[in-house]
Amino acid sequence: MEIGQFPWPIVNEINSLVPSQFWRHVPGELNPADMLSRGSSRLFSDSLWWEGPSWLLEPPSNWPIDRLPLRNLRGRRRKKES
């Protein structure tokens, strides 16, 4: 899986500080930051923007499990677009 838009030095630094078992993927429809990237016109009236996904109020053991395969990110760089 490629993480297309993240700058690799930042991803590598985060990966060195936070073990990958704590990383989780939040699908776009549940990710408030993704609303901003789409230029949503309903941004300021949407509870997702102000409160985040409802499952964040639950203990982490109740969160959806969708882990990213980030084992070998250290030292890896994004491929240059040709």
C-alpha cells in the first residue's frame, strides 16, 4: 500500500516514534480531515467535522480495526512521478 501524499521524512519519523500496531486507517467518509480536502460545503454544519467519528468516544478496543501494513517504511521514499 502506498501512502501517496504524505512526505516520507515525516512518515518515517512518526513510524520511528510510534509502533505500527498503533496506526489505523480511517476511511474517508469517517475522517474529518478528508472533508476539508474535498472542499465540503457542509463542513461547518457537519457533526463529523466538530466531533469526529462517534466511535472515538468508545474505548480503543471498540474502534474499527483497519490496520495499515507499515512494517517496512523506515528509509523508504515515495516514488518519483514520471
